[in-house]
Amino acid sequence: MKTYITTAIPYVNGVPHLGHAEDYLLADIAARYMRMRGDEVRFQVGTDEHGNKIEKKAAELGKEVKAYVDENSEKFKEFIKKLGVEYTDFIRTTDKAHEELVQKIWEKLGSHIYKSDYEGWYCEGCERFVTDNEYKENNGVCPDHQKPYEHLSESNYYFKVSDFKETIKAKIESDELKILPEFRKNEILKLLADTPDVSISRPKAHLKWGVDVPGDDEQVMYVWMDALSNYITVLGYPNKDISDYWPATVQVVGKDILRFHAILWPAMLLGLGLPLPKTLLCHGFILANGQKMSKSIGNVVDPIEVLEKHGLDAFRYYFSRHIDTFTDSDFTWDKYEDAYNNELANDYGNLVQRLSNLCSKNGVDKAFLEKRKILESGSFRNTWDSDDAEYKTYMDNFEFTKGIEYAWSKISAVNKRIEDTKPWSVAKENPEEAKVLLSSLVGDLLNANEMLKPFLPIANTVEVIFTSEKIEPPKTPLFPKEFKK
Ligand code: MSP
């Protein structure tokens, strides 16, 4: 089966922060899981590089805009690689190919676009106009960006979202466009009902850094129109037939940008005659001590520091298990250290060390495991349909925190079984029986380990340890106790 997974493309008016990791990790877990199940996965990541706030930030720093976005886009690319994300496509909205394709998309949407004068309130941080009601409710200040709304009066092009509202509503209600988690669905249906037509261009007098509107020298495309299109221009639309990969299996977005993906984006797709994505997976925010991370509060955590402290698997472990897939969750160094020491190093690292050591001492090797049919394909791989159907259900529904918790319960069960059966004592009485017991424990571990693979790249190393000709404990523990800080 061909599968397409996408991630939100971050603005490059700054360097990656901890929050950005969430889109990439969730998408990568989905991608790894789907590949394990035999899918051919296409997986897009990229950077969103147009718009006022990027233009302004570059000017503030005295940099040429293109040089500035080149520099920051590269930082995101490095960050994504450091997270072990196995993407297939990296798109930048300043790519010439993307710009040309977006212009073609605009032309194709022609019958749903009209020009009109506009007067209203705009938040540059959100890059969107707010309604008069929102303006009043928020007392004129954007709650997300803590900045007063700007009053704009300009002549813009509009996209007739109204042409598609009924269809979008029906598709969301019937789950043909599935919004996860469920509670976000009603939020969106309410917003949809109140959504006016969307302004999709800005006069060049107000915004220069963008894609030109075809056939109008005075106007530049609205950044969201340009950005959302990336999901299909990266596949070559409209020049290429994209039906192998479109509709996307899952599009991963944060809660702040779900509205664009669940209203404007479906309207654009319907206008183009394309099917809607199957699932929008919406995650919450990563907080620091219950508060939103922000530069002004001074509680922003550098993701590179977190990655370097205990390595990639610790990072991925914490973000999979302790940052809930769907709701806001806290990152604190204390919680991070606890999870590393008590769970990764103790439950998993020590188990691998201990069991490989017992195998090595008692002569359990690959030949013996094969004789006991432990390594036969199907014995520990993809037993999810039967023995571990619960895991499969979680993973198929993108409930990754529950998926890793289930896998961990199996790791804990192996630890308990070792404690209960005491193979070292059995070895003293009956070495052959101890070997049989150990081989069965290896089977249990490999099975649990298989379920950890979408989350932790180190699970592949663990598999190699137990499937080598001779089983040897790793020379240095998988999760050393000494800290770098
Ligand atoms: N450029 C737009 C997205 C365009 S997609 C066609 C944008 N960029 S962003 O840099 O502001 O955000 C990128 C992603 O990071 C979004 O999914 C957003 O929700 C996510 N996060 C930003 N801060 C976050 C946290 N503190 N926690 C979790 N994710 C958050 O929006």
C-alpha cells in the first residue's frame, strides 16, 4: 500500500524550538510503523519561508531575506535529521518549482476567487484576519502572540470558502475527513459555520516577500495559500498525477493551525477537484512547568541541548511516552531525568544487559534460538494481529502514547518473568532447562522490542544483539548513567 504522511512546515523566522519536534516525531512514528507493516511511505517535511514576519525579522537583523531563510531552513533540516526522522521529501516554499506550481494552483481555483476591498484586523503572528467578534473578545490583542491586531484596509483577492462549507461539514461529520482527537471535531465544526470567505492575497505595498499572484503585478499571495499547497506541490501537482500518494493518509499539525488545515485547506482541495486527506492528527503544545514556552517568559528549552544530554532514544522516548499525543504536556528536566533513569536505563537497558549476559553465560546462541523456533519469521514480528491486537489498534488510530505504554507493559512483563523464574537458579540445577527458559525470555523480549521500533531506533540494535550468531552483552550499557551536564 502507498502511504503519504505530512508535517506542518514551520516558519523560518527563528531557529527550531522544542515544540517543533512534536510534528516530526509523531509523523516519524507513524511512518516507521507503516513501513513495518509493509507500506511504501512517502513522508514530507519542509519550511514555510514567505510572509511579513519573516521579511521583517530579516530586516531587523540587517540580513538579506533570501540569505536569512536559507540559513534558517538549513537549521531545521539539521534538526530533523538529528531527530532520526526518515523523511523522503524536503520542500521549501521558496523553491522555484513550488512557486510555479502554486501559481498554477491559483489559476485552477480561478472560478472561486474574486477581488474586493477589505477593512479589518490582522495578526501578523497568526498571519490571518480576525473577525470583529474575535477582536472584541481579545480586547484588540492576539492572545497567542501578545501583540495588538493591526488595522488593515486594502484591496485583496478572496477565496470563496462559502462554496464548500456544506461539503466540508458533511465530510468532517462523517469522518471521511477524520479529525483526531475527537474533541477537536466540534471546535472545527463551530468555527466552520462562522468562517467568512478568506482573503488570499496582499497588496505589494504591504507585503513583498511572497509568490506573485498570476496576472496581477500589484499582489502577492497570502502566505497560508502558498504554504498549504506544499503538501501537493511536493508531489508535483498540478503537473503530475498524484493519485498514488494523494489523498494523504495522515497530516500532522499542532492545535493552533488545525483551523487552516480543516477549513481553508479542504476548501482549496475541493476547489481543485482533489480528495481530502484521510486524517488530520492534531497534537497539543509542549509546555514548561505548565506554561507555554516563550522567549519573553524566558522558559524556552533548546531542543539540541535535550537531544545531546542523553541522546536520541531518550529524547524520542520522553516525547512519545510523556508528551501525550493529543493534549498539552509538560517538559521539565526533572521529569526527563526520571524517565531516563527509571524507565529507559532500568527497565529496558538493564533488561538487555542482564538477559544477554545470561544467554552468553549459559550457551544460548542463535543456533539454539533457531532450534527453539524463536527467530522464525512471524514468531516475534508483527504478532499484532493476534497476540497484541491492542497495540495494533492504538497504532492504527495514531494513539502513540498508548502504543508505547502497551509495549512498555510487555517489557515490564519480561522483567517480572525473569524475577519470578530466576533462570540463574535454574541453571545450577538443570542447565538444559535454563537454556529453554532463557530462549523463551528472549522471544518475549524480541516481541516487546518489535513494538518499540517505531519509537526508538535503538530497538534495531537490541534486535541485532539477540539475533547474532553469538549473543554478547553490549560493551557499554545502552543507557549509561553518567550525565553530560
Ligand atoms: N508555518 C506554519 C505552518 C504551515 S503548514 C502548511 C506554522 N509554523 S510554526 O513554526 O508556527 O509552527 C509549526 C508547527 O509547530 C505547528 O504544527 C505548531 O503547532 C507546532 N508548534 C509550535 N510550538 C509548539 C509547541 N510549544 N508545542 C508543540 N507544537 C507547537 O504554523
